[in-house]
Amino acid sequence: MSYALRRLVHSFFVLWAIVTILFLMFRLMPGNPLAAYINEQLTEEDQRLIMVQFGLDRPLYEQYLIYIANLFQGNLGMSFFRREPVWDVLKSALPNTLILTISGLVMAYVFGVLAGAWLATKRGTLAEGVIVPIALATRAAPEFWIGMILLTIFAFTLGWFPAGGANSPGATYASEWSRIFSFDFLLHITLPALTLALYLQGLPLLLMRSTMLEILHEEFITMSKIKGLSPWRITLHHAARNALLPVVTAFALGLGATLGGNVVVETVFSWPGLGRVLVSAVSQSDYPLAQGAFFLISLVLITLNFFVDLVYGLLDPRVSHG
Amino acid sequence: MANPAVLGRTAARSRSVFREGAARILRDPFSVAGLSIYLVLILIAIFADQLMTHDPTQILFRPNGRVANNQPPGGAFLLGTTNLGRDIYSQLVAGSRNALMVGLAAAISVAAIGTLIGLLSGYFGGKIDAFLMRLSDVALAIPFLPFVIVLSGFFRANTWNVVIAVALLLWPNTARVIRAQVLTVKERAYVEAARVTGASDMRILFTHVAPNILPLTFLYGSVAIGWAILTEAAVSFVGFGDPSRMSWGYMLQDAFVSQALSRGSWNWFLPPGICIILVVVAGFFLARGAEEVLFPKLRS
């Protein structure tokens, strides 16, 4: 229990640090933060009023306290460009990003772990000689480039899948859930999720393979062989179980890269998620929206990391009782 | 005052470690492949001006006076042309310079910051260690690509911003491994001997401890090359790249927004991606070879 509490305190500390960096970063940006908001027709007096309205006339530490207080109340401010609350913009993008990330991760790790375990039993065969370099190459490829290749083959040449978006234009749904479980949504998510999965599967596959190779030499495996257990049973029940721990670690360490990498995948497939909101906010100099999107991405990341830490503590008692 | 005999022995030891390591790296086919790719990249970057057949940004014309847009590979245009009649092969060659520069600058800064912090953290311990490790926790928790995009989007679009962002966020991995290594090295007898002879902390740190962790620095530096090139490509792709510089990421963005995908212009968007893969893979291969030298237990 004290382990969970320690991790929670740590998560809050990291969140506070990121929020502070975020605040300073956006205040240190060159130019007036209102440059994009104020148009030329406004008089000096109007501009001053807007500065007051956004609290930009106060000392920096007061702005910081107001900013923190607003965050606690879930108030992320108003988007300069879209003239609506930042939270409303983010709220509609968040589910799309979460679903995309989770389906990509699940596909990648299920496939990677199984294929890696299987590959460990094929040491020195042709399969190893072909699959290992391919796995390495997908890890080294730019994520968006994998997306471009899939898009060209499956959307433009074969026409099996739509080229972008999360739903067909004009479609209406009774609720968010009915939208997400529609066949149309499934068609749209296939290529971006596959891109993410292709990019991510290399790490669990290679890691699982190398840890399995180490474990297969250990004495308890020899013992199981002497006991006459089937090779399949030895691989899955005895070796794979012990090889999973480094994979969970890699999963946790990779979360940040995954969530961040979404930005480019969402751009390739015009996927209406947080990453695209961030990119368009930055290119429109929409400071509050960019700040909000960055904050939410960080928050999701910290939350996921917290849960992974807990699972890790359960899998390896040495961690939680250390 | 350090004992010259101890010093001499340490120097000889680290020199032989290096020579043995270099020999082993050259015996590993993966490392040789990685080194060869780097060598080719460096040569192409140096002789880019001689290798280019056209000006990579110039709009080219056919003999009949019409713009040579969307030309297939072959003939005067080795890899064909873009939708605006620019030579793809020459862009690819010009992009190698950017890749080399970004990769090297990022690798050097990540390795330098990571090594310095790892050394200080591991050697001094206590409050310094606690502070630096909390700092690394925070750096690791920041979503990487969004941070780079915000930084290069709001400040002037500039290749150096990508390098700075990569250095700011990637040092913790290096620092942590080096810290762990320093913790074991500083307990060794020769460090103890140096301390007994009255060597200062700084002297012990930089003449006795640092040489033993340098191979790790190279290992993490070579991985950072790939990360920096991938990051620069991603930033260029979402449109915040340096407009004054030809890069492989810019080429991919150009192809994407110019509908090269729906036209099926494979000759445009395939080559830059393959170049990026080769350079990043080279880093992986070299790291793999270096790992086997550093951690002989892994050798099978």
C-alpha cells in the first residue's frame, strides 16, 4: 500500500513540475502572447482591456498562482483562434486519441510477445534471419512514413479503407458510444492503428526473443524437459511467463514515445485527436489551446505510467517491498 | 599528488580496453555494417556538391521547354522529379548533410550532458544525486515529440531547436546508466588508491573514473544519432522544419502535401524513408556491437 502511495506522490510531483515548465515555456515565448488574438482595428485601450481580461497585466507569480488555481478547477482558458473553451475542443479529441493509442498498443504487444516467444524456439533458422532484420527496420522507420506506405497501398491503390478522418463526413450518431462502435469507425481506425502497431511491435518482439533465449538455458527449463513436459507447455507456461517482466518495463518506458508519436500518425490520417489539435494550435499561435493539449497529453501519460508502476509492483514483489 | 605508477597503470589499462573493444567491434558483422553505413553517409555529405546532378530547389525544364514535373525515374533524372519539377535524387543527396549534422550535434550533446550528470550524480551521491535524478524523472515524463513541436513551432523554425530539444529530453537515459556504472567503479581499489595519495575529487572523477565509462558514452551517443534524425524528420513532416535546409523529413512532407500518395509516386516518398531507416539502423547495429563488448555476459 505504501508503495502505491509513494508512486502517487511521485506522479503528482512530476505533474506539478511539467505544469510549471509549461507555464514558463509559454510565458517565455517570443512576442506578445496576444499577438494572434488582437487584430489591428483594436485601439490601445481595447488591447489593455484584453490584457487585463486574461490577467496578463499582473506580476508573473500571480499569473502562475491563477494558472494553477484554474487548472485545479478544470479551467484551461479560451482558445484564441476557435473562440471556445479549450476543454471543449480537447474533450472531443481525447477519446479518439485514447482509442487509437490503446488499440495500436494492444495489437503490437500481443503480436510482439507471441511472435518473440515463438521466434526464440527457432534459433538459427531462416525465419529468424528474415524476421529479426524486418523487426529492426520497422523500429527504425519514421512512423509517419509507415503510415504513408499503408495509405498508398490500402487506401489509394486498393481502395479498401478511407484515406483519413475518424468517421465519414455527414454521419450522425445517437451517442459517442454508438459512434465508436460503428462499422464506419472501425474502417477508419484500421490503417492508423495498424501503423502504430507496426511501428511498436519491434520492441516487444526483439525483447521477448532475447529474454526467452536466456531463460531457455536455465535449470528449471531443463528440469521441465526431464519431467517430460511438451515443448509448447514449457515455452508458454514456464519460459514466457518469466520473460514478460522486461517487456512490461519496456512498455512503460515506451508509453511516452507512443503517445508523442501519435502526433505524426494523426497528421498522416487526419485523425481528429489530441496530436492534431496540438499541431494546428501551434501553427495558429493559439497559446491556450496548445498549452491545454500539451497538458492533457502529459496528464494521460502520467496516469498511464502510474498504473503501469502498480502492475509492475504486483508482477515483481521485489519492487514494491524494496 | 597522484602516484605516477597507479596513473600509468590506469592509462595503460583503459588503452588496452579500447584496443580490445575496437578489435571485437570489427569482428562483429552488425557493427561493421553499422560503421559502413555511417562511412557512406559521411562521404555522401562531404561530396554532396559533386554527387548532385541538379540544384535540389531549382524548377527544371524538359528540352521542349515545358516544366519537367512528375517525371519517372531514369534518364536525366535518376529518381524522377517532384510535382514542381525538382530533382528527387539531388534532394536526397543534399538531405544527407542535414541528417549528418543533426545526428552528430544531438549525439554529442546527449552524450556530453548525460555523461556529466551521470558522473556527478554517481560520484557525489546524496542531495546532488537526489536532485539530478528527480530532474531526470521529470525529463522522462515529458511527452517527447509534442515538446519538440511546441519548441520548434513557437520559436523560429530552426534545425538547432530540434537538437536542443533532443538534448534536453534524452540525457536521462544516458545519465542513469552512467550513474550506475560510476557507483561500481568508484568502489574499485585503484580509485581508493588515488584517494589515499590525496588526489582531489575532480582529479579522481576525470582521470580515474571517467575513462572507464567512456565506452558507455559512445554507446548512448550512437543511439541518439538515430533518435535525432527521426525527430527532425517528424518535426519537418508536421510542418515546423527549417525552411532554408533540405532534409529527408521535408521531402516526405513535400510529397505528402503534394498528393504524391494518391498519384502513386513511389519514387518520391520511398527513397527518403529508406535513407532514414538505414542511418537509424546503423546506430542500432553499432549499439548492439558495443553492448556485446561492454557486457560480455550477453555474448552467446
